[in-house]
Amino acid sequence: MPRTDAIATASVPFNKPYVTGSEFAYIQEAIDNAHLAGSGPFSRRCSDFLCDRLGASAVLLTHSCTGALEMAALLADVGPGDEVILPSFTFTSTATAFALRGATCVFVDVRDDTLNLDEQLVEGAVTDRTRAVVAVHYAGVACAMHELKTIAQRNGLMLIEDAAQGYLADVDGSPLGSFGALGALSFHETKNVISGEGGALVINDPALVDRAEILHEKGTNRRAFFRGHVDKYSWVDLGSSFVASELAAAFLWAQLEHDEWITARRLEVWDRYHAGFAGLEAAAALRRPVVPDGRRHNAHMYYLLLPTGAARDRAIAELAERGVNAVFHYVPLHSAPAGQRLGRAAGSLAITDDVSARLLRLPLWVGMSDEQVERVITSVHQVVGG
Ligand SMILES: *Cc1c(COP(=O)(O)O)cnc(C)c1O
């Protein structure tokens, strides 16, 4: 019989990777297949599944979402002097992928509701050097994709989605990752569906498929060779080893089989948090996430905005004392040392600076017990409810 004081002091971790139970069996199967490098049967199964889910022209599994974004930067053909518009409120990979090509990152502020790129500010940041715009779907809540698509088309920009957090979320029934010419997914252990490290490049523009396959295979036309389209394979373009290991793909397949179930379990926790904090929002003690009409999110994250940065920092410390591991999020890229060297701000980034100081992320993972969820809700009430 567990001691109640032990329960009270065992802390609620911020994240805990969920495993479905089939991962070992599929990895064993991959070993039995004697195909451990990329592009084996599990890799094909995962890419076909994702291609179908997203209605894409092609999906290539990568070792990470970072790798998929780097492929997107190569496919966008950006180089020194070119500019790429992106939010400052994002993970470094959104920027490093383009900075690696020598392009300048142009940071645009986010909306104060979704914390996503403010589509109304994008055109004001366009210059004759702008080549692409990157939409990051924060917390698995979609950017204004119809509007961004129109803006990208009107200005001749490539639209790229950093959908690292957006798997199985949508806008008007169209999945995130399916709007841009290219989309990047992440299967990092902190995401909803995981393979340890992993990602995928979603290719929606059919004109980009052949070159993407070459970049993916270290700059060779190996893929065309195996299809019998060329009689030997050789070095034909830039590229790198972006391919995912078959072992990671075997793990991923065990997760993709249960992707909707995993999302549903996360949504249950998210919904309980959302109901649990309605009163605090009504009392102006905090602000809850906003999900605009017509967008289905995937419960990737539950965050709260506290009234001030000081209140947020205090909440992290006081929740930790209660055994609740709540954390902050991005240090805005424009204020980071590399962001200052490799990018520039287009206009004010006041909302980015403001929300990043006040944002608090709560534990959210599949397998959290009802008691753990209640404990988080109660602790937040104690810490911020006054
Ligand atoms: C997680 C994440 C990435 C990086 O994903 P990896 O698979 O770890 O490379 C990129 N962008 C955003 C917005 C992310 O959340």
C-alpha cells in the first residue's frame, strides 16, 4: 500500500514519452528483415501512411524535423542576400535551416491570441530579396493558413510550414503540413507521435519531389536508379544524409498505428486543464490558450499566460515546490546572440517579448493519472489564484 506522503511528494514530470507496446516487436522485425539503413519496409510504410494522411505528393522520412527544414531551405534555393520571414517566437531550427544557407532571417511578430506569426504583418516585411515565409504552428494550433497562402502567392514567396508540433491538427479539415509547398514534421520524443529523434518532409508541390529525393539521398539519384529510371547512380546535386534509420521508422510505425488514440488521450488532459482554469481566466489571474473557430488542435501543449514575467517566474518556482514541473518556453530568437548576428527584426516584436516572458507550460503526456492532472490544476490555483 503506497504511503500518502510519498504520493504527495512524487513530482509530476513535464513530459514522459509514451510507448504503445509494439515498438520492440517492430524493431525486432526490422532486424529480422536485415534492413537497418533508411528507406526499408517500415520507412516506406510510414511515408505512405503520412502521405495518405496529409494528401501530399510525397513524404520523406528524415532523422529530424531540423533535417526536414534544412531540406526545405535547400529546395527553396535561398542563399546569401536572400531573406526568409519567420516568427522570432519559435525553436532555433526554424531559423538555423535558412541561416545555414546564408539567408537572412527576418523576424515578424506573433498574434496575441494564437502566438503564431501575425499574417497581417507579413506583407510589410516583404522586400525584393524575400524568398520564403515559414509558418510555425505553435502548440499545435494552426496559423491563419488560408491568409498566409494568399499572401505567399501574391508576393511570389514559397510557403513552408514548420509543423513540428502540428501533426493531426487541421484548418477546416485540411491537415497542418498540407498547406505549404513544403511542410516539416517532428517525431522527437517531446512531440505527440515519436521515434526518439525523427521527422518528415511533406512535399505538396509535385515539381519539388524529384529534387527532394536527390537531396535526401546525399545528392545522388539513387532513388531513380532503384526505380530503374537511370542505369547507374551518381552525384547530381547538393544533399546530405537526411534519411531516417529503419529502426527509428519501425518505432514510428508502432506510434502511427495509434496516432488518433494518442491525440485523443492528450486532448482529454488538455480539456480538463482548460475547464479547470476557466475560473482563473474569468478572474483575470491568467489567460488560457486560444483556438480560433475552424481549427482543430492536437493538444500538443497546454500553456498559461500569467499577468507578468515576475508572476510567471514565481509560479515556476512555487509549482516546483509542490512537485509540479512547469516550464517556460522560447527565448525569442531576435534577442539571442545568433539571432542578432544572422537575422533582423521587421517592425516591433513587442508581443513576442511580452508573451515569452509570461508563458508557463504545464505537464501534458499520455498516461498522466487523474490525480496528477488534478494536482496540477489545484497547484496552479494555489500559486496564482491568490
Ligand atoms: C521540435 C521542434 C523543431 C525541431 O524538431 P526536431 O525533430 O527535434 O529536429 C522545430 N521546430 C519546432 C517549432 C519544434 O517544436
